[in-house]
Amino acid sequence: MPSLGVPELMIIFLIIIVLFGASRLPQIGKGIGEGIRNFKKGMKEGEEPEQIPEKTGTRNT
């Protein structure tokens, strides 16, 4: 399997800029970073389900 060199990475980067626009790239990077962080956090927690705090108080209906 051939590896990606600098020319190939430049072409991929240019295609991404054309598709998403230069102004959206920081937003996309932020979203990917948050996704990776959440994934790693989920892997650390393992199989334990997330605790959802119960709401206290009464509802006026």
C-alpha cells in the first residue's frame, strides 16, 4: 500500500478548502477535536452507564 507524500497531502488539503471554504476549517477542526475528546472520555469510563441526576421539585400542571 503506497504511503501519502507531501504532494498527495497538499492535493487533499486543497480539495478540503474548496469543498468547505477557508472560513469553515476552524469550526470543522474544533468539532473533530471535541469528538475525539468525547470518544477518549467514553473509552476511559468503560461500560459504566452515565448517571443522570433526577430532577427534584414539583411540576405545576
